Amino acid sequence: MNYQMTIFQFPDISMLSEQKLLMEEELAKINYETKVKVELVSEVCNENTEKSLNSSGVNQETSSSIKSEEKIILFKANGAITFSSTDFNSRDIEVKVTQLIEENTRLKETLIQNNKNMKTQYERIKAWQEDVDRTQESHKQKFVEAKKIISSLKEENETLQRQLHDLRSNFAYEVRTKQYLENSEQYKTESLQAKCNDSEKNKNNSMEGFEDVFKENIKQLSEELYRAKQKLQYQENEYLETKRKLLEENNDLKKQLEQMKTEPTLNTQTDKLQQFLSEQGFCHQEKLYKKYEKTLVEPKLANEQWQKAQKVEENLRDELSQAKGLAEEYRMCYKIATMELQELHKKNTLLLNENQEVILRQQLMALQMTLTECETKRAVAEAQLAVKVEEMKHLSLSMPAEADMFALKTQVDLLKSDFQAERECNEGLKREKNQLAEDMQMLHKRNQQMQTEIELLREELTVRSRVRLKIVFQRYTWVGLTRYR
């Protein structure tokens, strides 16, 4: 709503009052001038009458003529009619006076008429100004009302925009929530399927891998222990043999010393030999003692290694028990996940079958409706055709041959065109029905393809999870071997 303010330009009352005052001043001046003129004329007339009545002396005449001339000069100065004392008579003066009086009365009448016109114009202007004030007030009120209406419309528009924004946001939120729920359900199904596959792979691979690693570690430890025992036994046998040899050599040397003591010449040699033998025996004893210490240290190391192997074996047994517990947990999760997947698959298949059945039923109902309509139309057309054929027969019997043939041909052509149109409509409906049947077959094939794709995806997921479990198990075995080392 657009309200335009109409601005009225009207004359000001102060200007009108000033014009009225100026006109009143001019009227007063005119009245004053007329009064002066009338007085001068009356004085001149009186002097002339006195002059005509009293022609006594020349001095009076001269003085009166001088006075009359002075008054005439004054009369000229005030804008009166120019005439000399010698030029006019009493008759002319009367005519002049009557003219002046008439002119004065006309001026008064014009002034009165002007005053009346001014009053009427003033009243009219005042009424017009009041009308303008009233219209301005009404326009102001309308402008205020328009402002209020505009503000209310703005508020209403803002509320509507907010509501629309809220509706859009709510709709977008609902769409996002639906998408999120669908994605979450799909993600749950995929995650459960992946967990099931992972749990199967972990169970199989972990059990096989742990058993293999455990057996290999036990074999390695048993072999190392057997080698350490053999080494220790070999060192003990070597020590006993060296000890026996040294004892035999010592006994031989003692025998030689005893033989050499019997001979005096050989004392020096015996001393040397004893010194040599003592030195050789001391060195040999030191070597044997070192070997003996080594043989004592090596069993300690073997025992330490055996203890470490036992600890590793215990750790492996603990890890094996933990792995068995995890395998049991994975087995339970796999069972639960398979149950949930089966339920979801059943629900999805039921929903898909229901939706497809509903759609197909609706399409079949629509096709049946269209077929019934076409059949009814066809029956009606055939009935009309039969009626028209009968009418044509009656007409052919009643009308002459030549005039009736043209009309009959036109009617036959029209009936043929109608029949062909009906036939084309029926053929189109049949084509649509066949197309819908093909679409149903395509949907069935698509459903089967989707099921096969789902199976392939499951197989791919199982293969990937097995590969990942193998990688994890290899890392785990590598960590266990590094710990053992």
C-alpha cells in the first residue's frame, strides 16, 4: 500500500490581509482627495457668487481672484481637474461638481464591491484552507495507518520467512536424519558382517598360528636344551680324560724322579726336571681349572636359557589362553552378527518383496482399469456401429440410391476412422501391458543380480579380512620372536 502525500499550494492569509490594508489605505487617500476637491470647488463657487453679488470694489476682486488662483493651483497640485478662474462659469462648476460626486459615488461603490469580493474571497480561501487542513489531517492519519499496516505486514513477512526457514531446516534435518539412519543401518550391517568375517578368520588363523608358533618354539627350546646337555656331557668327558691323562703323566714323572734319585749324578737333572715338571704341571693345572670353570659356567647359562624358555613358554601359554578367550568372544560375536544379518536380510527381502508386490499390484490394477475402460469403449463403439449400420440400412431403403451413397460413404469412413482409433488404443494398451511385464522381469533379474553382488561383496570382505588377519598374526609372531630373542 503506497500512499502519496498531495501537497496543496494556497495563498497565505497574511498576504491577503496586507493587500486588504493597502486597498483600504488607497481608498482613504481617494476619499481624502475627493473631499479636498469638493471643498476647493465649493469655495470657488462661493467666491464667484460673492463676486457676482457684491461687485463693490476692485480690491476685493483682485484679492478674491488671487485667492481663487491660489486655491486652483492647490487643486492642480492635488491632482484635480485643471481649469482657471476665468475659464468656467457657475454652470460648468456645477457640472464638474456633479461629475466629481458621481465619480466619488462610483468609487465608493467599487470600493464596497471590492470589499465584498475580498470578504467572499477571504471566506472562500479560509474554507478552502480548512478543507486542506482536514485533508492533510486525513492524509496524515492514513499515512500513520499505512505505516502501521506496513510494519504489521513486515512482521508477518518476517514470521512467515522464519516459519519457512524452520520448515526448510526441519525438512533438511529430517532428510539428513533419514539418510543418517539408512547409512548407519547399512554401516551396522557391513560392520557386523566384517566383524563376523574377521572373527572367523581370527579364530581360524589365530588358533592355527598360535599352535604352530607354540610347537615351533617348544621344538627350538627342546633342541637347544638337548644341544646344551650334549655339550655339557662332552665337556665333562673331556675333563675326565684330561684329568686321567695328567694323572698318568704325573705318575710316570714321579717314577722317573724316583729312578733318578738313586743316581747321584743325576741330582741336578732331577732338580731341573722337577722344576720343569712343576712349571708344566702348574700351567696345565691352570688351563684345566679354566676349562673346568667354563664347564661350570656353561651349565649355568644353559639353565638360564632353560628358565627363559620356560618363561616364554608360560607367556605363550597365557597368550594362547587369551587367544582362545578372544576366539570364543569372536565366535559369540560372529553368531550374534550372523543372526542380526539374517534378520536384516530377511527384513530387507520382505520389504523389497512387499514394495515390488505393491508396485506391481498397483500397475496391474491400473492396467486392468484401462483395459476395462477400453473394452467398455470398444463395446459402446461396436454398439454404436451396429446402430449406425441399421440406420444406414433403413436410410438406404428409404432414400434414393445416388443421393444416399455419398452420405453412406462418409458415415462409413467416419466409422472406420473411429474403429481404427479404438484399435490403435487397444494395441497401445497391450504394448504397455507387455512393457510392464518386461519391466517386472527386469526388476526380478535386477533383484537376483543385487543378491549375487551382495554375496560377492561378502566373499571379498571375508578374503580381505583374512589377509588383514594374516598380516596382524605375522606382526604378532614377529613381536613374540623378538621378545624371545
